[in-house]
Amino acid sequence: MDQIEVFCPGSVANISCGFDVLGFCLEPVGDLMKVTKTDKPGITIGSIKGQGLPKDPLKNVASVAAMALLEAHPSSFGFQIDIDKRIKPGSGIGSSAASAAGAVFAINELLGKPFSRNELVQFAMAGEALASGAAHADNLAPVLLGGFTLVRSNQSLDIIKLPSPPDLVATVIHPKIELKTIHSRAILKNTVPLDKAIQQWGNLGAFVSALYTNDYGLLSRSMKDKVIEPYRAMLIPQFYKVKASALQAGALGSGISGSGPSIYALSKGMDIAIQVGEAMKKQFDDLELEYEVHLSKINNEGIKIV
Amino acid sequence: MDQIEVFCPGSVANISCGFDVLGFCLEPVGDLMKVTKTDKPGITIGSIKGQGLPKDPLKNVASVAAMALLEAHPSSFGFQIDIDKRIKPGSGIGSSAASAAGAVFAINELLGKPFSRNELVQFAMAGEALASGAAHADNLAPVLLGGFTLVRSNQSLDIIKLPSPPDLVATVIHPKIELKTIHSRAILKNTVPLDKAIQQWGNLGAFVSALYTNDYGLLSRSMKDKVIEPYRAMLIPQFYKVKASALQAGALGSGISGSGPSIYALSKGMDIAIQVGEAMKKQFDDLELEYEVHLSKINNEGIKIV
């Protein structure tokens, strides 16, 4: 096999109570990436469609991740990466994670799969570090493993795949403003009040339990964030109105997707998820702010060959 | 039925990564409580064996909890409570929770069970508040529901019973010094560094996942506490030596039981739990500090009629 094309899905990280540890994988939205073996060793970026991203291999998230993999597993041939970038950078649904995961997944396939999907996370982290200033696995893990994932430790990359209740559907609305992860991090406080931290980990524990027991009511009650949301909401126009409208339309919960500006909601069933999307749209229509809406089941498979 | 005797088990709260939210119920250690209907309405404390606790119904944890129940469910007759107090107050294995839970459980039985075990937590909270200054359900929940429990919200008393991996055995060593919960709370900081809070909720999520999947390795990796233990360890002589010796003897994890001074360990299987107990003892023997050791499977039934 000399060439492979992969679908690199978007993902939602943080999920209210799970800042920096929880994420889930989206189904219909993602990049396409073609990777081709070359005679000359090393990584080159061929074409980039859709977005103006750097072609310098040292500055592109996909090639930086690819080089990290090749450092651990040297190869006598090289790889050219062609990207059809459909996830807008800075949208909050894991644009850089899709690129980084795509490159390492595709090259791993072309090398005969020396690494497991779980092992690929460590290499993709190099790409994430380039994009966001600090490497986090909370988007990479769901893209590479599929479904819901928990990053127990970002240091040791101890990653757990969690079950997905069958009827969950995500609605994600992306207002057309760009937020850099690096800025969304800067707005956060370095300390958390102990009582709020306790509420947060109580909610996270309940959220994990609800995934195992398909308890949609508990899932809904646990989708709270008293720690991060109050700060990041300031960067997103109409955030609280959009969230309130989603809940009123029947969503189980709603919050900031990744570091924003996208806002996600989880609902039981596609019908409700559609209504939630309509309700969210209305808030941005009132502002005359452009947006895009994605409806998605939980993508349990993750990144895949097309 | 005019009289009932109940076994009120001890419990371990906090469990390293689960400060204020996680707990499990012990099997062999607990109080005995006899509750008898009386013609005169109200609550009286009859005899208290084992410990010098107040007989004034307004100052005793059991009677205060009982009165909270009777306020919600008035009765034309009263109740006398006789306590054989086997769990030493201030030992860190839920002495006040056993008393509070015992009184409300026994009276609920004598009243024909108007309340579920889950509903009884709210009344028992009144007793806990008397004992520790602030009402927390992290010991009450495992005593009343059995097994492992998660208190998602202490405000709304949203309590989840979690599964217990079949081979888990607890070793609890109680050095004979008394620590008041109120003092163990005072030593804590009001804020937590954000990075440590993230590690804590990552570990808690992983711990909950491990209970559902019987993943003893993950359970072990997640039994960490960077938030509370560093402060409370200062109140417990030899804490780090005892913990290290437990881990060296094969325990999955070890930490402070409740607010201390008891130290707990969880092991896979009784043989290891016994060796862990011997290793822990040795540290206190070197200090010539008196202690008591309990070995216990996870008590999945909780409080019960004897």
C-alpha cells in the first residue's frame, strides 16, 4: 500500500464537567487527508485545500505529529500529506487534533501498523502542542479511539474509552468568530475554589457512571461546569442565551465545545437534537452573526480509512 | 413490631481521589443499636455502652437525626434508642454516620418504611451536621445504601450506588489518637491549583470507570490525592510510611480514611489485604503507638436488621 485516504473527524472536548479530561467524537464533520509514500525520507505537505495553513513541515500540525512518529519508528521512505481541511481552525471542535491524528493514523497504516490507536496519541500530541501551546489529549483521544474518552493522566497518557449511550445525539453550533485555544487558556484562573472543585468532580464521577448505565437523567444533572464556563463564556457572544435555549428545547445539557466558540448540546434522540439546533440558531440570527450547525451521533469508531 | 435491633456499619469516605463524594461500606466493624417504641412521643436516649457520648437528645447524633425524620413524618408514639457504640468517635471510619444512619433506619422500619434508604440520607444529615460542623453525605450514603457510593451533589443529595469489584478487600488501621473532623477541615486550603484539580477529577472519573469494569490496574492508578492528603497527612503520625508499606505489600492503593487518623488500603483478595495489614502495623509498632486493624470485604448490603 503506497497511498491511503483517511477521514479525520471533529470532536468535542471538556464536555462541561470534564475540563481537560473528557471528550467525544463527531460523525459527519471532519477533514479528509491523503498520505502518499515518497522515495525521499521525511515529511512534505503537498496541497492544503479549504484553509490557509502553513506548508512548512515544521509549522504544520499534521507534519509535526508525523515527524514525532517517524522519530520513534524511522523509515527509509518518506510521506507526502495532502489535506482537505474542512474543520475550521479555532472553531472549538478539534481542528488541530483532526490533523495531528490523521497524519499519525495514516502513516501508521502505511507502515503496517506498528502502533495501536492508543499508542498513536503520544505522537499526535506533538502536533497539538504546536497548535495550542500545551499538549492535551482530550480531543486526540476521542478522534483516535472513537466514542467518549477519559484522559486520566495527560502526563502518562492513561486513556480510557468509555461507553456511549445509544440514543445520544450532539448538536454543535459554530458562530463564525475565531478563538485561539491559547487565548481561551489565558483567561482561566490558576486556582479553583475547593467547594467548586468538589462539585466538579462529583459531577464528573456521575457523568462517567451515567455513560455505563445509560442513565440520561443523571447525565443531564451532571452536565454542569462551575469552574471553567464562567470565564470562557465571556469570550462567546450570547453564550448563556444559546445554552438556555438549548435546554429549553429539551437538551440534556449544553456547554462550550473545547475552548469555544462552538457551543455543544447533547440530547436524547435526533428529533430533539434538531429542535435544539433550531433554538440555538435563533439566538445568533437575532445578532446577525453567521454560524454553522452540526448534528451528530456519537462516532464510536473514530478516525477511519475511506 | 415494637422493637428493632440494627447493625450500623463503619465506612470509609473520601477514598483518595474522591474527597467529599466517594465512600464505601465496611463489613465486620460497626455499632449495634436497639430502638424501642415508647408511649410518650419524642426521642430519648436509653443506654450508651462503649463510649462516653451525651444522653441529651439535642446533643446526640442519633437522636438529632431521629428528630429530623419525625419532623417530616410525625408519630403519635416515641422512640428510645439504646446504643452499643463500637466505632470510636473521631477514628475516621464514620462513627457519627453509623449512629445517625442507625437511628433513622431503625425508626423508619418501626414506622412501616415510609422512606426509601436513599430518602433516609437527608434526615441522617442532621446528625452529621451536629458531629462535624457541616453536613456531608459521603459516609452516610455507603452506610445506608451499601457498597461504593458517589454523592454527586451534597446540596440536592443526588446519590449514586456504584458497583463493587468482587475481589476488593479493605485494610483499615486506626492509630489510637483522636482527630475531630472539624479540625481536619480547618487545615485545608480554600482553593486548589487548577492543574491539581484536573488531575483529581481525571482520577475520580477513572476510579468510577474501574468499578464498572473490574479493572484493578486502573483502580490502582487512579487512587491518588494531590489535593487533600498533603495537608491532612500532617495530622497523622507516620502517614507516608504506613502508606508506602501498604503499597509495598501489594495494596492497590492507600490513603486517609475519612478525615483520619485511620488509614485505609484496598487490595485484590484477602491474602494480600492481610499482608498489607501486617506491613502497616509494623510502622506503628516502631512508634509504640497503639492501633486497631480491620479487614473487610466491601459491604454491599449496608445497614441491616439483626
